[in-house]
Amino acid sequence: MAMRFGVGFSDAADPFAAAVEAARRAKASVAAPELAVVFGSHRYDQARLLAGLGTELDPAIITGGSSYLEVSPAGVTRHSVVVLLLSGLDGPVRSADVELVPDAAANAARLGEALSAALGPGKGPERPLGLYFGSFTNGWENEMLGRLQGRFPGLPLFGGLACGDYDLGLSHPEFWTNHQYGGGKLRRQSARLLSLGLPAGQEVGFSVDRDWTLIGPPVRFTRCDKERVFEIDGIPVFDFYRQFLGERHSADFFESMIQRFGFAVAPEGSMADRAVLKLPVECDFGAGSISFHPSEDLAGRSGRLIQVSRPALIAGARRAAEKCRDALGGRTPELVFMVSCCSRGAFLNSKVDAELAAVREVFGPSVPVFGYYSGGEVFPSGASYQDAAGAPAPQDGSRFHTMTLGLMAFAHIGSSGTSETSESLTPTAPTPEQELKALRRMLERSEKALDDSDSFMSNLSRKSYEDGEKLKEQNRELDMKNQHNLKLQEVVHRYTPHDVWRRLGDNVARGQYELADEAGHFAFMFLDVKGFTGYSEKHSAAEVVAAINDLFKPATEIIYRRGGDVDKYIGDCIFAAFPDPKAAVQSGLEILAMFQDRKARGNPFSVRIGINAGRAVRANVGSTARREYTYIGDAVNLAQRLESNCTPGRLLLSQDVYDQCGLELPPPERKTITVKGKLEAISVCEIAP
């Protein structure tokens, strides 16, 4: 058996008469309804509207609530009532009604207990569908929905929150006033959860549009109390928005405008592939905070500013309809249930019908679309019934949204794809005075929206220019710092052993900020300039420095050319290390030749060079305030002792160095010497150039 749907509409001025007319129109298609979903304009006297419904329908089957705008085959209407009647369900509809409290966990527990009691101990329908309609609480509906789905796995939820007069503005005391219909009772702060069974062959498709435009760089919520945000990127939240909205506007303007600029918040958990939209819904100017819904702890989270545009909303509605149609395998549905956000309706203003028209373009003009503009939307994440019922809660199950549009379409396998409506549902033609008043109201809102947008774009342009100038200045400062750092590196490089510089650079690139101690075999050279002490006593400081550099510069170049590294300069002495004895001896011979050339041109100095090779430790010595990475060991000490015992103008090599260097050297003068630190005399080879 297929489900049957009947849709009724009325925009009669009297709420009682409107409810009666809408119910009768729907009953013309479904005479014995099992469920009635009703949305009545917040402008109506809600008690009289519900009383009128009770004369035509069993009060126990009535569910729904007050709405900002109503959706039916008559279009998107204001000050109207729409009724959807359903029959042909698999088993009776089970419902649970509770009064809501601020604690989401408590609401979930009470709703769960009430629905469990209504379902009873027996086996329920094989393919249950959940409907949720309730009042706005504090934005923590997702915590409640997650707990409910944990208790009732496989029950996808669709619905929304009742709505009041959105046009009053966030700070108006009546802004949050809304009403719910539950079992014939008019409620102010309640929720109704229903479970109904889909008959065999009945397919359901879902979709949601969250099409906003990213307009800002990533930011971080730096000071928050859960959903209440005080600072963004360290900037007070109102000052952050004033960068775009300007400084000199009233609180009403501020509250109106910020609802167009929410945040796409970086998700957590299994929702890592989807951004979560957060809409600013409450401004506390005294505390300096803005609350964002759906509520969750935003401390430390990152997001990007987003902006709504009418073309994007309309295009998004079309994509949502296409996705919903695809979920039905291309079948034409008998009915499409549409829930859109009151913020979308207010922003679309005169183009609000275009959102519904985009949906109808996809499904065709013969498919009735029923629904309302709500205070918050509840949709499954899955597109097909199987995906929606199997999605793990809470991250990927049914979720509470703001500023979105959701669709639920019903198609029965083998049906003709049509739904009966007893008559053409056409809104009552307004009088010329009513039409003129409505047009003026829309024009005023459009003009205000245009002025507000102009103000935003002006401030955004100004901020972009100022940010650009700041960026240029920061780039200039950064370039100067880079030039300074490059020069500093160049200078430090000159004062640092080259091997130490290179290895430190490699380590820092890997995130390591110290060189490891190591042991190895090296060749060491000590070079001492003879006659320099007496020279320095008779000459100026500038002359002394020039004279020593005239010798050290070519000596250093020879050392580096032969693969060595100057570890340090010690007065008129050079201490250098080499990878092997051959390189050290070659350097020593070249330095002797250089000194001979200088002496032939009148240089008064001579040189002594001692070279030894052996095992040494290369280690960090000193303290955290000042340290060196140098060589320690007997091989180093002996090289210095050889230099002290060397005849000026010659090389004094240890016997091991002479044997290992592999060079054809001038005949050495072999001798034994006694040095400090050695108990026995050692064999050495002294070489003249």
C-alpha cells in the first residue's frame, strides 16, 4: 500500500476560519489521515488557529508549530496556514511530547523515555522515519539529537523548530516567542518526536543546502565560553565585525547585518570533510559576546567568515533538489517536504519565491511542495533512506542546522508520481491597498539590504586597503630583517669554523639545535708566527693587525683549499684540523713556501708548524651561555708540543704522520724529543722546505 498525501492552504484573515479551510482542502485528498503536520503564521492567534484545526481533525494527530513563512502549492506565503495529511503508513504513528529545559541531555533522556513508552515492547516498523518539531532552547540541539539517535539507531530525523517574528530583530523580547502544536495542545517551550513507519515500496530522499560564500582568511576563536565568543584572533568580537560593518551603526543595524556573516567552522571528528556553519544569533553588548548556533564549545577552534548572497541561496536550493531527486533514483515524488531557515526567507525578501521555484524546476510543476521557514532545521546527513538510517550518530546522523534548506521527498515504486490535491491552491488576491503595502514593505527591506550591503562592501574595501598597506609595511620590515639576518649570517660565518657552520645549518633544518659529540681520527696542525711578539711591542695596533692578517689570510686560504678547517686563531697561532695526514702536510709545505716568499720581500717573520694525527673527541665545551665545538685529546696536545719544538721555518711531523702521508718529501732530519705529558721520548721528522 502506498502512502497518500493531502495538502491544504488558507490565508483567510481569521485564524479559526483559515485553519478550517486549510484542513478541509487537505481532507479532500486524505479523508482519514493518520498524521497531520501543520504550520501556521506567527501572525495568527495561535489558540484560535488550533481550535479551528480541532473541528476538522483529530487533535491527537496534529503536530507542527508557528512559522515565519509557509510553503505549499500556493507558493511561499505570509499570514497563512498550511496542512499536510498523511495516510497509508506502516502501523500507527507513535509520538512523545516533553517540555524543554536548558539541559540538552535531560531533554534527550525525557524524549527518549516518552517515545520508548509510546513504542511499547513490541517490534516496531521495519523502516521507521522520525519527525522532530520543537521550540528553540539554547542552540545545543545537536547534543540532544545525538543522544536520541544513540538510543534509537536507524531512526533518521527530519523537521525543524517553530518560529516567531524574525523581523523584530534579535534583541526584541518577542523575537524568540513561538508556539508548538502537540496532540491538540498549544505549547510554548516543548518538543514533539514522532516515529512513523514507511510502507513497503516507499522511498524517501533527503538533501540539504548550506551554500554560503567564504570571504575571509582563516581565524581562530581565541576567547570563548562555549558558544559565546568574546575574541577572534585576539580581537574583541564586536571590533572584529566592525572592521567590516563600520563603527557608527546602531545595535539594531549590527544585529541585522551580522546574521549575514556567520562562520564556516573547521569540523572535528568524522565530519572532517565538511564545514559546520555557525550563525550569530545573540549579541550581548554588555558582556561583549556573540553567541553562535548550533552551539558547541568554540574555544580554540578555527573558521572562516562567510557571506550569504541571494544568487547563491537560489542556486543552492536547485542543487539540493537535484541531489534529492538523485537519491530517489530519478523517480518523480508524490510530495516534497521543504524546511528552510527564517534567515534565508528574510534575506531573500522579494525573491523568496525564487527559492521554491528552483526546487519546483527540478521536480516539475505537478509535484506539490509543502513546508515552512523555521527557527532552525533538522536533517539527516544521508541522501537515501538507507544512508540516513545507517549514518553513525552523532557526527554523521541527523543534525541541527541554521541558515540551511532541507528537502525530504517521497516516491513510491511503481506509482505514477502524482499526488492528489482536491483543488488548485491559490492565495487570496490582495486588495490594491494590501498589495501596495506589501510592495512598499519589500522595497523598504530591499533598500535597507542594499544600503547595508553597500556599507559592508565599503568597509571591506577600506579594510582590504588598510590590510594591504599593513602587509606592504610588514613585507618591507621583513625584507630589512632578512637583509640584516643574511648579513649577520655572513659575519657569523666568518667567525665560525666552516664545518661547524655547515653541520649546524643541517641540524637546524632538521629541528636539532645542538651538535652531537663524536670521536674520530683526524690530523692536526699548529702554526706559530715567530718574531711577532717583539714586532707588536714596537708598532701600532693597526700595523700589528695588518701584519698578522697579511700572513693569516693566505695561510687560511691554503688550509681550506686542502680540505682543512681553521678551528681557532690563538693570538699569533693557528689551530687547524684536517681529514687526513696528507692534506695537513701539503698545507704545511705550501705555508712554508708562502713564508719564504714573504721573507724574500722583506717580511721579518718566520713560522713553526707541528703536525700530528690520531684519535680525538669532537665535543661541545663551555656552557649554555657560550660554548665551542672543538677537538680534545692527546693527538691535539702532541700537535701543539711538536709546534713548540719545531725549528723556525720548518715542519715537525710525528713519525706516524710522516709514514701515513704518502708524499715524496725532502729528506727529513730524524730525531727524538721529550715533550710534556709523555714519559718516553718520541720519534719525529723535521722537514725543511
